[in-house]
Amino acid sequence: MHIRPRLNRCFSRKNKLNQTSRAPFPVPMGSSSPSPSPEPPQSSAPADGASNASLRWHILRRALLSRSASPRASEGTSNDPQEKGDTNKISRKTSRSFNLFECHTVPISQLNKSQGDSLNGNENGVECQRDVYVCYKLPCGGSPELNVIYRRDDSLELNDIEASNRFNIDTTGLVCCWPSEEVLAFYCINHSDMFRSKRVLELGAGYGLAGLVIAASVNAGEVVISDGNPQVVGYIQQNISINAETFGQTKVKPMTLHWDQEHASDMLNSFDIIVASDCTFFKQFHQSLARTVKSLLKHSETSQAIFLSPKRGDSLNKFLDIIKEYDLCYELIENYDPTVWNLHKSYLAGDDTSWPNYNEEHCYPLLVRITFGDFV
């Protein structure tokens, strides 16, 4: 018998909350808002003796120069494999994931005309040149496929950052599909019964992989895929459009949802299940995230929020402390899926070296179940 290690917490305290307005998502570059907690030190120094801080400056420099139109840009980028290897190890942006889904890149020409019309521009447009289309084969009955549009690696542009500062939104949803999102999607497929005929909301969805997987594979009644960045929501809309035939009778829609704003009355306490991945890192948004969950989750014995989040220092624990203040109960589960758990152990032990910057604190998501009542 496989026993899952768990840590249960159920708290009830009088709600004493700071109601000051907070930003809905992590602070964009250039913001004057408080910085996130420092990351834990690396276990060893890079081979060339460079500090972690200097390597992170190399990452920023390489990204900016790669986007430059100057003919001298290539002169400023290093071809030294040692430097590139060190920056890949120190980077928190993963170049891979748990590889839980069979997937491959889809050429634009393979998308049919009706799908192409709903994409970012046309095949020769700037938007299509910076996008990549990935086809996922889902490990469930009928093996449905999803086409998901992403930005290409290192395609973040200056106007993205300017928009972040102007509208107080975040750009992390444009960077990549983070490992926690992939794990959340995989978990939802393996627990499809809990979503059947339910109204589901994904918070901070990025490109929306988990929400799209739920819509395509679990026979949910309705799936709302949300993010606070309108640019990201534009991608979500496109991904919904090009996969519409995969959703069957499930209603699917995108939504721009800021955690610190008032929510429409028809949304209050109306969702049976709320899901989110890697949304607890920035502590200054814990209050607004917890308030959003409590406001939108249906008051029912069967309603719940499912979060997949790495520890990221003490950030996850701080969020769980906030959950207590909102009279919500939580259950923290470390080993929630044997496939994910075995991969995690393999990366930690060094048996699988394909993920060179794998770090338990930042890469392995813990599962948090949040409800209004006690766990049985």
C-alpha cells in the first residue's frame, strides 16, 4: 500500500485583515514594489568562480542583447560553453519540465485556415514569428490533442515590460509554461472525477495549459481560464479558439482577473473548484490571492481550491498562514502522484541529469487543498 505523507491544518480565527489595495500578480521589472524574498544559496559555486549575482547579470545581458536590432548585438553575446552552462544552472527559468505529456512543435502550415485566422496576425506577421505552437497528446481516454500557442524562448520585449509598469501587471505568464502548470494539468487528468459537471476557475493561468486540459479531458460543466495580464489573456483566447472542437459540451472562456479588484456579483461563491499553479511566490500578493479564493469559491462541502506550488523559501508557508486568517482550512500533501514523485526523487539524486538547474525549493510543487470545512 502506498501511503501519501500529509500535513493537515484546519484553523478558525476571527478575520483581522488589512484591506489595503494590492497588485494582483508578481511585481514586473522596474516596479518600486517590495522585492520577493531572497532565494536560498546554491550548493556550490560555478566552476569559473563567478558569483551567482554576476551570472544573473549575464542572463539579463544576454536576453537584452539577443533582442537588440543593432548589428553589434552578436558581438556582446558570449559563445563560451562554460559561461552558458553556468548561467543555465543558475537561472530560475527552466529549460525543461517533468515531461509528463507527449508533445511536439507544430508548424504553422499544419494549422487549418479557420484556426490560422484566430492566431496572432498572419503567417508572415511579427506575432507569428515570435510564437511557437506545441501539440500535446493527453494521456486519457481517446488520447485527445491540444495545440497551445506560446511565446518563443527569450522573446520578451521592451514593450512587454513597459506595459507591465503602465498597467501594474506581470510578465511571467509570457515567459514559459512553468513546471507547476504541467504538473497541475497532469494531476487534473488523473483526478478527472472531481471535475465532472463542475464549474472550474484557473487563477494566474499563463498560457492556460491546465485549464485547457481540464476542458478537454474531464467533462467539466464550465472552465474559466484567467490571468491578470491582458496580453496573456489574449493568448488564452487564441488557445481556446484553436481547440474549440476538443472541448465537447464543456463551456470554456478566458477572463482578465485581477486579484485585488472587486469581482462581478455573478462570480461570487460560484465556482466548485479553483485551481492555480505557482501563484504563491510573491508575499505581497498573498492577501489578495486568499481573498479571491474565499470570494469566488462556492460555499459547499465539496468545493475546494487546488494549488500546486513550490516552497520557494518560506513563501508557501507564509501563504498558508494567510489562509488561516481567512477562516479557510488547508491540507498540504508532498507525495500526491507516484509518477511526479519518482521523477522528483530521480532529479534530486542525480540519477537523471537532464534538468541541470533542478532545485527542490523552486521546481517541485507541493499540493495544497483549500476548503471551507474540516478534512475527513
